[in-house]
Amino acid sequence: MALMPIIKLPDRRLKQVSAPVSEVTDETRAFLDDMLATMYDAPGIGLAAVQVGRMERMVVIDIANRDDGPPDPMCMINPEIVWRSEEMAEYEEGCLSIPDVYDKVSRPAAIRVRYLDRDGKARELDCDGLLATCVQHEVDHLDGVLFIDYLPRLKRERIIKKFIKQARQEERV
Ligand code: K1U
Ligand code: ZN
């Protein structure tokens, strides 16, 4: 399994919409394994393919990684949120593409997600709590949406400016 570099703000790919996966193959499964290894290594509880530069609709999630629990990896191909609760829940989110920035985001408290698993089998899953938050965060990545897009404009712009400055400084060295 290979670790892949995670792209960071202000990389423009993070604002692009990813394309559906047309066929689930051995190569898809090998790539999902590399995504899981990269997520565990980061460490994180989720990762979208765009975050490692592949513009296809795939995400991996393991919320057990937050508490160092036994691994419970999930792979979702072409995930689609087909139901959202009216009730909202607030959670302090972070993003591996926006390191060291955490802020509260309010999202539907429960969702139903439809997706293909790593064998290409269609599945539906009801999620609440941190899993619901994480699935929504990852599906947003596939649509070019970042959690900072839910923050007030001035706050968001300050974060983006900081990362642009950081990237320029890294270019110089
Ligand atoms: O998509 C990503 O950038 C991954 C992100 C997922 C996420 C976190 C919090 C709320 C919603 C979605 C992360 O995993 S950030 C890192 C993180 O949460 C974490 C870091 C160390 C241990 C456990 C969790
Ligand atoms: Zn993220």
C-alpha cells in the first residue's frame, strides 16, 4: 500500500467537481486501499479522492480512528445523499487539506447515503452523529465544497489568505 501526498489549500482542484466512477475494478480497490493507508497515516477520519489529486467520486471513512478504536474502514464510490433530517447538529470540523484550522459547522443531524461499495454493490446507509457529519464533509469535497465555505465570509477569506501566503513562502524555499 502506498501513501499519497494530500493536496492543500489554495490548490484549485479542491474547488472542482469530481467525475462519477464508471466501473469498479481491481485498480479502483487498490486505489481505495492507498486512500485508507493515507487517511490512517495523516491521521484523519475521512478522505476524498480529490484530496490526493484524483478527480473521481470516491471517499474513505473510519470514524473509529478518532478514538484509536479498532479499525472500521468504509469505502464509498459515487456516494449520494438521498435524505437529510430537518434537525441540525453542530460539530467542530477540521480538514486534512486545511491543516490546523478547526471550526464549528452546522449540518443535518442525520442522513441516508446511497453508494457503491468496493465490490461495486449498491448500498444505502443511515448515518447520524459524527458519521453523518463526516459523510457530508467528504461528499462536499466531491462537489468542490470545503467546510470553510460554511463560515462567515471574512473568516473564510482570512483563512484562504493565510494559506496563499504560506504557499508563496514554500515556493521561495
Ligand atoms: O476530509 C478530510 O479532510 C478529513 C477530515 C474529516 C472530518 C473531520 C471532522 C469533521 C468532519 C470531517 C479529518 O479527518 S480532519 C482530522 C481529524 O478529524 C482527526 C485527526 C486525528 C485524529 C482523529 C481525527
Ligand atoms: Zn476535508
